[in-house]
Amino acid sequence: MTMNKPAKQSTIRQRVIRITFQALVWIGALVLYYILISLFFDTPVEYELKKSTRRMRTEYKRLEERYDSLLTVMDNVAARDQNVFGLLFESTPYDFDSEERAKELASYEELIGRSDRRLVREFRTRLDGMEQELAKLNDSYLALQSQMDSVGSGRNYIPAIQPVLNKQLTLLTSSYGMRIHPFYRTLESHQGVDYAVPEGSRVFATADGHIKEIAERSTAGKTVVIDHGNGYETSYSHLMAVNVTRGQSVRRGDIIALSGDTGLSLAPHLHYEVRHNRMRVDPIHYFFMELSPEEYQRIMRIAESGMQSFD
């Protein structure tokens, strides 16, 4: 009996060691299995987190693109203002940043005090409002383009391009609507658009037609009026020189004159009007052949930014 006790203890010890070793093997196998599963498969919680992250990245990218678009418009407006200032005063605009720095710092401090959620909410609300307005403008643009497509060959006689080269959309200085008259300082209706272009810039016919009138007017200066038929007429004022004669037929894109500073004019520019059935209409809506929907939206935002007419 005394001889079997050490053997029995040894057997128990071996069994404990074997059980412990097997337990460690199983634990290691489970850990390895969990690691492999984690590497190749997501848990439900991880899947939802990754899905939420992807959604936030997509939304951030979309907001960033919208912000870049607005920044481009602001740059265009700044370039337009610099161009106007250069034409008027032959110098670069004064830098007001130093005087506005205190206000900017106060504004930044106020923004820093807001929560990220509030900033995102306010930014999104403003962008949504702008997008709704742009959507309305885009619908108007598409409706007008659809009407043009239904006209067929007659669309050649409908104004559809800008009267000057303005690919960067920075030359428009005054839009259609109520403006402060630069000389009388009274609120008056500005029934066309102004382009700040140097004297001698080419002026193009915006549609096919014939020259109805060439006149020298006290306020509009040298002016050319084109009759396009279909109730449409266009007028080009403050010209330096006229390259056409009365009754002459012209086609869209023909150079009809050179811009100038004649008549009652604050600075060299072109005043352009579109008339439909004897009523003056906003010329910006008649640039659809030249501008893409995005460019049309940009020039509409520029026109709505508030500008001073030159006549």
C-alpha cells in the first residue's frame, strides 16, 4: 500500500498537467480563432461603425465639394471687383483686411464657442437653402432650353450667347433690376446688363438677324439695335466703333462693333439688352447656348451678389 501511493500521486499529477495543457491548447485555439475571425470578418458592432464612418466620409466630401463651388463663385466676384476697380481708377483695390481683422477675430472667437454639431447644422441649412434656389434656377434654365429645342432652326434667331468674351464669368458688373444710378444717385431700373471691358473689345451679335438701327444717343452713346424676328431684339450701347450698316444681315457670333465709353458712362463698358415683344427681359436667361447649367448657376449667383451699374 505504501509503494502504490507515490505512483498514484504521480498519476494524478500527470493527469492535472495533461488537463492543464489541453486547456491551454483550447484557449490558444480559441484566441487564434477569434483573431482570424476579427481579421476577415466584422462583428455586428464593427460593421455598423464602419458603415457609419463611410457615410460620414461621403457626406463630408459632398459638403466639401459644395463649399469649393461657393468658394469659386466668391473668387469670381472678387476678380470682377478687382477688374472694375482697375478700369475705374487704374490701380489695385485697397486692402481692407487690416481694418477688418479685429472684426474677423471677434467672429472667429464667437464661432469657436459654438459646438461642432451646431456649426455643421447651420452650414448645412445655409447650403440647403442655396441649393433650393439653384434648383429653381436650373429648372428655369432647362425649361428654356427645352423650348429652344422645340423651335428647331428658328432658334438661330433667339439670343443665346453673351455679347463679349466672358469665359471666366468675371466681366459682368451690373445685372438686370433695380440699381443706384451712378450719376443721379437715385434708385432706378437697370433694364440690361453691363460688362466691364476695355475700349476696343469685340462685341458679337447674339443671334441671327438684321441691323435695325444705328444711333448716337446722349445717354446710351453709340448704339446698335438688331432685329432677330420672332419678337426678339437686342441692343448694344456705349460703343466706340460700329462695324455694320443699317439693314445688313448678321449671324450669331459676327463682330458688329467695338466697345467704348460713349454717352453717359461711368467707365468703359458694354450695356446689353434683350427685348421680347417690346418688353425688356433679363439677358442672363439668354446665355444658355454658351453656358453649362453649372456656369449658368454661377453667373446667376454673381448677378444676385449686388452690383453697381456703369450707366
